[in-house]
Amino acid sequence: MCDGVVQFLLRHDQKDAFRFAPQQREAARQILARHALDSAAIETICVIENYNSPQERVYTKSDAALRIADSLGGIWSLTLAARLLPRFLRDACYDVIARNRYRIFGRRAECRIPTTHDQHKFLG
């Protein structure tokens, strides 16, 4: 699912707002460590806002998905109505999708290598 989300964002990020870092890489480990999150134990998408500033903040699970939708704008903004649900319900839905991700989205043997056009979007 990670590669699928990255590919989706590469296609739809009209504002060039998103950057990507695999959680196993040093760049992501440092960011997560600043927020007392263990990159080896965390199994969710993370969205970092205000990267490398005093206002830096990490969002995970449904909060991260809603931050992505908010940043994309347009029709994706309709998903923001989900904020009306308590986080525990949103995260439970996120967990169901994550557990069934291969059944829903399919399985890939490998992640796509970024093109030279997309290289600037990948950290570390």
C-alpha cells in the first residue's frame, strides 16, 4: 500500500507539497525519533507537517490520510467529513483497510524507481 500511496500522490500532488522517505531510512528514523516514535515498530503512514521547524508535527493513521486529502483539495476535500467521527472509529476503519490492503489494492513485487522528474520528492 505504501508504494500505491506514493504513486497516487506523485500523480495528484499539483502543489508539489509532498516529500517521501521510507521509514527504514535514516531521514525518516530521525524525524520519527524527534517525536518519540520507533520507525521499526510503527506500521502506518506518517505525514510530517512543518518539516524541520519548531512547529513540526507528525500525523498517523486516519489523521495522516485526512491531512493528505486536505492538502490535495478538490474532490478529496469531501473526505474531510470523516473528521466528524471520533479518531478511534476512523483509526479502526484505517486498520481494517491496512489489514486487507493486498486484497483491496493488490500486491507488487517491488516499488517503482522514481524518475528523474520525481527525484526531488524523495528524502535520503
